[in-house]
Amino acid sequence: MKPLQALSTEIAATATGTAMPRPSPGAKIVELLQCTARELPTLPLPLPAPSHPGWPPTSTILACITCQSPAAVNKDELECPGLARPSLALPPPPLLLLLLLLPPPPPFGQAHGAARFDPTWESLDARPLPAWFDRAKFGIFIHWGVFSVPSFGSEWFWWYWEKEKRPNYVNFMKYNYPPDFKYEDFGPLFTAKFFNASHWADVFEASGAKYIVLTSKHHEGFTLWGSKYSWNWNAIDEGPKRDIVKELEVAIRNRTGLHFGLYYSLFEWFHPLFLKDKSSSFRRRQFPVSKTLPELYELVNRYRPEVLWSDGDGDAPDYYWNSTGFLAWLYNESPVRDTVVTNDRWGVGSICKHGGYYTCSDRYNPGHLLPHKWENCMTIDKLSWGYRRNAGISDYLTIEELVKQLVETVSCGGNLLMNIGPTLDGTISAIFEERLRQIGSWLKVNGEAIYETHTWRAQNDTVTPDVWYTSKPKENLVYAIFLKWPTSGQLFLGQPKATLGATEVKLLGYGRPLNWISWKQNGILVELSQLTFHQMPCKWGWTLALTNVT
């Protein structure tokens, strides 16, 4: 398939009689409209104003080609730096109108009967979430980048130092680096010399996670792959001199059964094109056209992520990013169209409202059932997503706190995305690895109550605190996960209604049925006292499997 720029030039040549042989200009426009959305960022913009008074406005033609609303198109602002503007002549009005009315053909490999999604939130939000995501329940987030070099305070180090000039960040630089040291000088120090993707994959698998999400690019703009659109500020040209994304993708897919996902920041704090667009109140769109969208297409086509975790809208609306146009391509034509899941961070106003699943805010944990699938993205380090050298032991969540986060989240219908921050040289610090392996050991015993479960009619017990419920309706199973072992040896559950002779109660990891009695109209009292400390299957939270309760 020819590039869009070449096709647009051919259309001009065909219509003006300079091309030999001379096919119809209408055929060329059909070929142009059939080009994949992957190449849309290379389209020379703006198109010239048509000379025939009966032709539709340029903005209408452009909207047809790019699947954008004509009202959102400002032909004077949509410039592509460095691209020529060929003179594009168009066919006469009747032929053009006929072409515009023709339905687009299905993409290569997609059946005519397959559902297609329009570039509108109404259509995109109606896409069913691929089933694997809800079944997975637990994933690992990895925040890694140049910010891992200073590893002080936060992954927002550059912003806090250069923009907000927070005293602790300014003083950190003053006392540890030369006066003329720039943030870009951290790039060569981001060595990743001990990065072993196979070891990372093994640790993630041991954690019990079912998917991972790596920061392919954070707000600093440094890409962990050799982006063609981030010259000299990527992991191939600077620092590691390695394709980090590729190495981890291969290790995850070859060594584990985990789903591979990527985080991508739409904006960049100090990119001159973004700042120029922002100064125009986002009427200009140079940055998304020449940077963001090309990189998103490149990431998806090259690495096939099954989670695309968007972030960082830079206070710009979704139409500035052409989010609906990109997502329509992702869901209709991309190599991951059947399996990819996306979040809700696609522009101002989209969070907790549009997208595949909702994140709503960082560390979002509502504590009650939501009508839409959601994810609690949170950090083991309470204060930062990136690695911090200045973190104290009390800054890390304990394993008990992490188990509680997982149980609460899944009981209320969410997934837990637990974050770690590797060091500048690519190691996962001992405390992060310990926490991951600890929760993995807990899931080996209690995973039956987490993976592939559904919410129950009650999310938590209203009588005994720190008891949370999940269920598997097809198996007539309800799971009661209790986070505190009762000192009395008896656990009262106020929600389940049991039936004598039908209901059975087992402790996961113990196996033998436990004695229980009904309590008034609702609830059961379970006898735990016969278990010795060494018989307890785990240390931080326990699960009762209740068969045939209502």
C-alpha cells in the first residue's frame, strides 16, 4: 500500500493530466480513503482550498479522510512540520459526493460481518471489554525512565525542579550536581546495565500477576524504544542503547503467560511543539500530528500491547489528540483489535467517563461496587511511582496492606495494578521483589477467590469488619476473605444464608470441611479453633469457600 503523501501527490497529478497512464482521479481517492489510519499522521496538511465553487469545503474533505468531526477541523492550524503541501486537485462534485457516500471497506483480514466502531465516544464506549481483562484481576505497573537516575522525591522530578522550583528539589541539584547540569544530562547516566528482562519476567510471574504495564514514555518524553519521532531522546540513542520495550515484550511472551501492556504519556512537559500548541489554546495540533499519534501507531504495530494505558492529557481536550480517531483504528484495524484493552485517560473530561475501563484517579479505591469495569492503579511506595533513593521503610506498604488493597478492589469489581519502580541500572530493589513474591505466595493459596471471580450481592460483611466477598455463580461458590484471624477461634459472617445439609464451608489451603451453625435468619458462625498456627495455610489473609449459600 502506498503512503498517503505519495497517493495525495498522485491524485493531484491524475486530476491535472500530468500522470501517465492516467487512471480516474476517483479511483485514486478511493485508494487514499482505504489507507490504514496508521499512516494518517503523514498526510500533508492543510489541504489547499478547492478552486471549483461547487466543491465542498476543504475541512469537510479532510474530516472524511481523517474520520474527524468537521466542526473540530481548523485547516489553518493543522500543519505538519517538514512535510510538503502538494497541490491536490479533486474530482468533479458529483463523483466526489458519490465517493463520500460509499461505505468504507473492511480492513484486511476483517470479515464484513464484524462489528466496526465509529470515531465517536458513543460508538467506542459500546465496545465490549475483552474478557481476559476482568478475569485477570491483578497486574504489575512498572515506572522506569530517566527520572530513575536522580531517583529523588518523585518521577515528576524534572517538573518539580525546573518548573515549580520546589526547594527540596532545587537544593538536591545544588548540592549534588554542577551548576550547569541539565535534566538532559541524566540521559547518559540511565544505563540499565543490570537490566535482565528474563529475570523481571520471572519475578512478575512469581507475583501471581496476569498482566504487566511498562511506561514506554513518561511526561519527560524519553522513550524506552527507538522511536523515530524522539530523536536522541530514546533508549536506543541515549543511555541503555537497547530496545527496552522489545526485550521485555519478548521475555514476557516467551517465559510467561502474562499479557503485555504499555503505558504512554500523550503530552510532554517541555516539548516545544506541545508548548506552542498550548499557547494557541490547542487550536494548533502540531504536537499530536507529528509526535504523539505517530508514536502510538508505532508502538501498537511494533509491540502489539494488549493493554494501552494512556495518561497525561496536558489539559488538552480529546479532539486535540484525535483520541476517538486513534481508538477507532485500534479497535477496528490494529493487530491487537480483538484483545486490546484501554483506559479512560484520553483528554480533558474523558477520565471516569469514556474508554475501555475506568481509572478515575491514581490510587482509586471506592470501596463499593461500580457499574463499569475499573482499575485501582496504586504504588507499593506510598509517595512515588518511580524509584526513590530517599524512601524509608515506613514509606512502603506492608504485605498485609497490599493484600487488603487487592481483596477490597476485586470484591468491588475492580482490577489491581500494583506499581514498582526499578533503579537506574535496571534492578528491582529487594523490598519490591519481596512484596511481589509475598503476594504471589498468598495468591497460590487464595487465588481461587480472586481470579475469574464475580462480585457477589454483598461486597463486604456488615457485621464483621475486614471481611470481603467474591463469587463464582456457575459453581455455586461464595468466597469470604477475612483479613483478621478471630482470637475467639470463631468467625461470624452476617451476609450468607446457609442451608443445613447442602452448605459446606472450607478454608482454602486447608482442605477439610469446617463446622458451622446458622445464626438467626441471616449469617453463619464458623468454627476455626481446631486449627493450630502451623495448620494455617497463609499468614496475611484467609479465605472461606462457601458452597450453596445465598
